[in-house]
Amino acid sequence: MEVRASVQAEHRRDAPRYLRAAIASLQTLTPWLGPFPHSSLTIVDPAWHAAPPSSGSDIVLPRTPWWSSPASMAPELATARAIARRYWLEVVDTRALPDWFVDGVVEYLARRVVAPLFESAYLPPGYAMVESRYFGGLVPRFLRLRLLPESDGGPLEAYRARPRVDVTSPASSDDRRSLSGKTLLTLNTLERWVSRPVFDGALAEFVRTSRGSQPTLNDFARAVSAAGSQDLSWFFVQTLGGSAVFDYSVAELTSVAGVSGMFETTVVVARLGDGLFTGTSAPRVGPFESGRGMTLLVTFADGERAVDRWDGRDARKTFEYRSPSRAVSATIDPDRTLVLDVHLTNNSRMIAPRNGAAATRWAALWMVWLENVLLTFSALI
């Protein structure tokens, strides 16, 4: 199909980037959403004071700064988001789907498009680098801090700030933005739980079976469950069906030498939020757990590792180990499957905390901040 990019004069040098992102969007989205319903596509970079309405296959992009650092991926993200939204709305009748769910799906699709473009230039992982802007947003400054698709930027900041929003009654734009961030994290968690190939197949199947109807969130849940050959209602009830907040932590870690020369290690994990990541819809049978949603990894000084599973239902659970060497660390959810966890800093604990390394890192961050303040101030006097 024919793809065109119409950009403003100040973005002329970035025209190839807009065009490349448009082509990458079509190539990435077509396997999930089917062929684009038009024989041509034109993306329009809007003027500063007015944005022409979309017509036919023309897609008006979100406004991007006239000057941005290449690593911020601003042209690519604007293009991918606009095409993903138009594409999704063209092939799926979204009248029965919440607006915040559509926003989250669009952001998920856009990040899947942009991540390979970013990683081809800057190596994995990430989908963009942090860009700080000064003088009223006029001057950009590139920072070598990677934004990860499953944890950084956009609506995820709103969700981290306000994670407890009821999906049944979002009352404000901030609520909608927070819920779209929750949707994005939900999709990323599903992708990690069932595997990316299975999730991609589920998304394509949902779009295919939705043609000619008005799909709901329940239809989406059934499509993913069918593709993964497992009942995922336990997950959707907790995520897209309420206001549950996920927060698992390692509360205690001790490892002491016993009388027999072996080390006695005790790990206490805790569920601090009301969200349950159980791994199954089946209830417990008496004292026996049902589900393997959470993983605990314990590392020992001699390099040995112990891995245990937990259904995540209890407020606290204790694990005990006997080993010839002392434990070094314990981590709950070491593979970051549950990216919905709102506090990642409490997911691990070490026997000997690295206070010096932490202090050095925070001191370096403070020095960078102070440098930026002094540079900005000196430019104004």
C-alpha cells in the first residue's frame, strides 16, 4: 500500500523517521488486526495552532516538539500511537468497551511497534530514552536512562500515583489515565504469564471473532483464556474487574549457623495489597494451596539457588531452608511477571544490604539534578 508523510517545516529533517514508523506500525499491527482497511495511508504532522480533522485514510498525529533528541523517539511514538488508535477503531467496534481499556490497548500496541526501532539503534532493552526539557519545554536534554515498555512513561506514571481507581466508575480524566495505565500493565502481565506468542495469537483471535459485533471485556478475557488453554477469570476479576492493588514483598530474611554446621534460613513473604495473583481460579482444598502464581527465589553464598511457588493468597507465608552455606538474598517474583506490582523496591531483600552502593547512586542522581539547576540558573543571569 502507499504510505505518505506530511510534516511541518520544523520537522522536515525527521520526515524519514515519521515514514519509517508508519511502515513499521503497519507491519507490526497487520498480523494482529488484519489488513489495513484502506489502500493508502497519509500521516499528517499538525500545525502548531491548528490540527486538521482526520478524513479518509489521513491520520493526524499528536503534536510533537519542534526540537527533540533522537533517543526520545518522539516522532516514532506519535506516529505509532495515532496509527494504532485508528487501526484499532477501524477493525473493532469499541462501543461496548471502556474508553480507558481502548487507551491502554493503543499504548500497548504503540510500544510494541517502537521498541524494535529503538533497540535497533540503541540496543535492548527499552522503547525510548528519558528527555528532560528546559526553558518552558523549548530545549531538550537527552539522559541515558532507558524507558521500559512495561514500567515507564505515559499513563504508567498516573497509575503509580493513583493505583486504586474503580473500573466501574472513572470520574475524571486522571481516573481514565490511571486506568489506561493499569490496562497497559495488565496486558504486559498477561503477555509474560501466557508467553508472548500465545498472547499475540489471543489478540488476533479476539479481533477476528469480534468482527460484526460489539465485543466486551468478557469477550477479551474469554479469547485470552482460550488461546492459553487455561481459565484466566481469576486474573481479570482482580485487574479489569475492580480496584484491587497488587503489592508483594519479602518481609524478613534471616540465615544463621545451626549446631550441625548447616545454615538455617527463614524467608517471610507478605501480601501488602488486596490483589491476589494466584495462578488459578480453583480454591484451596483444606490446608493445601491451589495455584502457583508467585515465585520465590533464594540465592546462597555457594551459588546454589532455591525456587519455591506460592498461591499468593495469605497475608504472610514463611519458607524455611537448611543449606551448607549462608543465604545471600531472597526475591519474590524474580522474573517480573507481575508488572502490576506497585512497589518493586520491596520485592527483594539481602542479608548484607549494599548501603554504600545505594548511597553512591543517590548521591550521583542528586549531583546530576544540582548540575541541571545550576546550568539553568546561569543561563538566565
